[in-house]
Amino acid sequence: MIRIGIYGYGNLGRGVEAAISNSKDMVLVGVFTRRDPSTVKTETDVNVISANDILDYKDKIDVLVLCGGSATDLPVQTPELVKNFNVIDSFDTHAKVLTHFKNVDEAAKATKHIGVISVGWDPGFFSIARLYSNAFLPDGNDYTFWGKGVSQGHSDAIRRIEGVLDAKQYTVPVKEALDAVRSGSNPELTTRQKHTRLCYVVAKEGADKARIEKEIKEMPNYFADYDTTVHFISLEELKEKHSGMPHGGHVIRTGATGLGLNYKDSIELTLKLDSNPFFTGSILISYARACYRLNKEGKSGCLTAFDIAPKYLIDKDYEEILGHLL
């Protein structure tokens, strides 16, 4: 059995917990939290342990799944924890992936561990679709649309703003842009033309709402490049109308083949999710399996979805996947 630890227990932590319970080759050792463990109730009644005691479990965990936010948690936690554990994260700030990779790679190689980063569904699953599509249609254009759905990372970034009690952020594709891409017209689209961002924010009593709205709209890497609408609502309305976590999106590449590039082609991957964190948790656990197997083979350093062969992800032997999936 692959021994898994969960570091951080919010929506994503619960998604990972569920995925482990559905995996016959894994066991959950415990959930590690920065909160008072006595206040954290898990779905499967697994042990809840203070994050301060994480090093006591160095020899009891094969892979530690990090479920913190990309804004402030993972840039610190992943390179620090990979010094003592094989780790997985779903770091999703695209503009900072290379920096994160280098920081994790240095720390992981120094201690012969593996750090698998950015393996949610985007970056992660969608990244693989983009890479394959670029390889198969080298003469073409890439388009990625997200939503309509709740972005965990962007919602977390809003909640980190002083004066915010809770928040949900929806990423919404611009229909006209999506239609133009599917038509094969190969439009040149700016970031702002492809998506809008819709924020529902619960402010703490007495908080400066104008300042909060300004900070949201000007936040680099998250909202500054988009048309962003901020609605301030009550906590009751947020729970009543925005308690779900749906998401999804489309990766599209349009291109051409043939001697004169006269044959027009299109590749599209579409994802529709009832629950963003539960699907992301399932991906993380697949890569935890791969991480464990690769480390047993002597691999170390930082890896991404681009580095890991598909056969390492699945709980089936090679002959079975050749016979049924190839």
C-alpha cells in the first residue's frame, strides 16, 4: 500500500481524501493542518495532526499531497517539504511555474526526493493536451478557455485580502471568442477578450469595500488582465447560491496539414466537472502513485505532467493497459 499524507485540509484536501478512499492501492496516514487539530473534522475520521509535527512522519509517508493555495502557500511549502518527503502539488499560477520548478528541483535533488508540481487539470491535464496538440499540429494556434466555473486558486487569492470573510470567483468564457475559434477563423485574442471574471465577496463588518474591490481588480496574475466584476453579498447568500464547485473548460488547437497546409484540422478537449476539487484530488492521487513508483526506480528532482509517462498513473499492470486501453 502507498502511504499518503494530506497537508492542508480545505476543499482540495477533502477531494484528495475521497480519491484515496477510492484507490485500492493506497492508505491515508493522516491529515496535517496548521489549525488546531481538535477543530478539524475529516470525512473519513482519519487522524488529524498538527503541521508542526510533520517531521515525525518522515518514515511513515511515501507521498505527501500538498493542498494549500498557489498564491502564498505552495511557493514556500513545496520546496521546504520536498527536503524530507516526496510531494505533489497543483500550483496553478502559470506565469510563475518555471520559478517554482527551479526552486523545487534544487531542494528535491539535494535530498533524493521527487517533487511533482502543477498537476491539477490546468496546469496538468490541459497542459498535456496542449503539448500533444502542438506536436501533432505544429502549424497552428492554441486556445484555452476555462469555465464557467469556480476557480479555487482565484477564490483563495480573494480570501487572502484583508477584510474578506469569504469569496467565490467564477471564470466565464466569452461566447463570441469561443465561437470564433471553433469556426476555424484563427482569431488573435487577448487575455481580456477570452474570459471575464465574476467575484462574489463577503466582506467583514466595517471593512473598506472600495479598497477590497480595487485590490481584487488590480491583482497581478489573477485579475489585472481581465474584465472583472465584484459583487458584495451576505454570507447567507454565498452559502445558499454559491456553495457548489463546478468547473471545466476547453483546450483547442486549430491547424493545417498537407504539403500546402491545405487540410484544415482541429483538436478539442472539453472538460465538464460537477466538483472542481474532487476531480483535482483524483488527478493528484494518480500522480502520487506515479511519484511513488518513480522514486522507487531512483528518480529524484522536480517533475511535471510533461515528464511522467501515462503508464505510471494508473492502478493497472502494463499488459492490462496494453490489452484494454492501447
